[in-house]
Amino acid sequence: MKYDIVIVGAGPAGMTAAIYGRRANKTVLLLEAASYGGQIINAHKIENYPVEPHISGFEFATKLYEQAKELGAEFKFEKVVGIEDKGDHKLVNTPSASYEAGAVIIATGSDKRKLGVDREDELVGRGVSYCATCDGAFFRKKVVAVAGGTRTALEDALYLADIAEKVYLIHRLDKFSGAEADYDRLKARDNVEFLLNTQITKLNADKKLESIEVKSKDGTVQTVEVSALFVAVGRVPENQNFSAVIDLDDKGYAVAGENCLTRTAGIFVAGDNRVKEVRQLVTAAADGAVAATAAVKYLNS
Ligand SMILES: Cc1cc2nc3c(=O)[nH]c(=O)nc-3n(C[C@H](O)[C@H](O)[C@H](O)COP(=O)(O)OP(=O)(O)OC[C@H]3O[C@@H](n4cnc5c(N)ncnc54)[C@H](O)[C@@H]3O)c2cc1C
């Protein structure tokens, strides 16, 4: 089946692009590997999106999904494994189908980065988690740890401090990249302990996580008993399937111009997967608008 615009990824960037594409009366297909909404779906509150000062991630994603659907965007839940440039049209391939598109917008965002310690994968669901708002409630009145220094790490620690008996916030550096205000809130909590300049070197578990081994910069090694470890050590762009048609920088982010155009005519990128300074909802939505407008111009030219 042929569409004017195929959008890869139904996060905030992709769904905003769909709204702009449909309002320009183009046929639009969104291909999504997981569920609509992207990273924000599990965020328990958003306070910085203009006009919506108090909204959950789920509500935000659902409103955006409904808006795109109402305008006539089509959604299919399939992972895109490659894109072929055929000049005047593109083929967007999933494991079971090939969709023809006049223009493509790649809005695949980013995925969680792993800590990289032994047994991490094996212990997911048995103490290791990447989502405090999804799994935090399972550790009510228990001792837990959060690994990382990002905004998400600080938000996770704050969220867990209301649930758990104690939260260790473990960061390999001595400074956080998250919001200063969240750091101040954490310092005011008496059930939060900071382990800075400290790396997690081992996960100890029988059936489930029992403790973690940490090593500080001065070489001291200690074992910390925890029931859960929430990993929040950053994210990696999801562009690996598209390097045949777009350029990536040394960290894997897609290179594009101000109009979100990649090196291939008719292929655009939008959102957190591209090289840019600020990766937020508002900039993802802005990219979606810019990329779709450029795609419409390309299709009409
Ligand atoms: C816990 C958390 C809290 C946050 N809180 C805020 C906040 O309060 N305010 C704020 O402004 N920002 C916040 N952010 C950041 C914000 O969520 C992102 O900037 C935004 O979601 C980026 O949107 P995106 O559409 O570019 O990418 P994403 O949200 O990452 O969406 C990309 C989508 O593409 C899909 N996808 C990936 N690869 C493929 C493929 N091969 N085929 C098909 N689909 C694919 C993914 O499944 C995903 O649904 C938060 C992020 C997190 C993790």
C-alpha cells in the first residue's frame, strides 16, 4: 500500500508530524515498534509543556494519539527494520511488510542505556528495573538503589523516596546533570543517601537481587543490601537500522539540517534521535511540525 508520508515511531515527534501531515491532507501511516507515546508514557508528571502544567506522561501520549487518530492518521504496530531509497519513492520495511512512501520521517527517539554489569539482563524483573514509575510500587518499604546522574535518575530517586524505606542514589561522578531543584529536594529527604564517585561493579542475587557491590574512586569496595536497582544512566539514539539512508554522528544521532532533512531527498528525521542541543517534549513536537512541513513541501514540489 502506498502512503504520502510514512512516519517511523509514534512518540511525541512522530505523532506531531502525523497531525501536520494530515492537516495538509496527505495520507499518513505511523509504524510503531512498541506502544504509542514513546519514552514519556511512563513519566508520572510533566510540568514543562506549555499550557499543560500538570499532566501525566500517559495522559499526554493518549491525548496526542487521539488527536492524530481523529485527523485520520493510520497506526500500525510493527518495527521498522530498514528503509530503501528508490528515488521518487521509498520502501519502509518491517519483518512482515514493505510500505511504499512518497516521504519518510524517522522519529525513533532513543532507548535506555544499560549499566553494563554482569547479570543485568538476567535480573530484569527480579530486582533490576529501568522504570521507577512502573516497578517502584513493588518495593514499598524496601531498600532500593538508583544508578545514574541524569534528570531521570534524580526524578526516580524522588519518586522512590515516597515509597521505599531507603533510597541510595549512586553516581560515578560527583555532580548530577539533572535539575538542581530535584537535587535540593533529595538532599532534604532523610531516607536518601548519596554514593558519589562510585560505580556499581557487581550484582549479587540468588533468585532475586539481594545486594550490589560498589567501588568508590578511592578504591574502597562495599556491599550494599538492596531489593531493587533502578538503572537511569542515560539513553542511546535508535538509528541503527537507518544508516543506509541517513548520516549518523559518532554517538549515533542522525545528522539533519534546520528543516530536518537528511542526506537523502524525501527522508527527514524528527525528535530525540537527531543531533540537537535540547531533547524535550516541546522540541520533539517542534521537530515533528518542521519535518512534516518540509515533507509536504517535498511531496508538492
Ligand atoms: C522518565 C522520563 C521523563 C521525562 N520527562 C519529561 C518532561 O517532564 N518534560 C519533557 O519535556 N521531556 C521529558 N522527557 C523527555 C521526552 O520524553 C523526550 O524528549 C520525548 O519523548 C522525545 O520524543 P521522540 O518522539 O523524539 O522520541 P521517543 O519518545 O523516544 O519515541 C520514539 C518512538 O519510536 C519507536 N521506535 C523506535 N525504533 C523504532 C523502529 N525501528 N520502528 C518503529 N518504531 C520505533 C519507539 O518505540 C518510540 O515509541 C522525559 C523522558 C523520560 C524517559
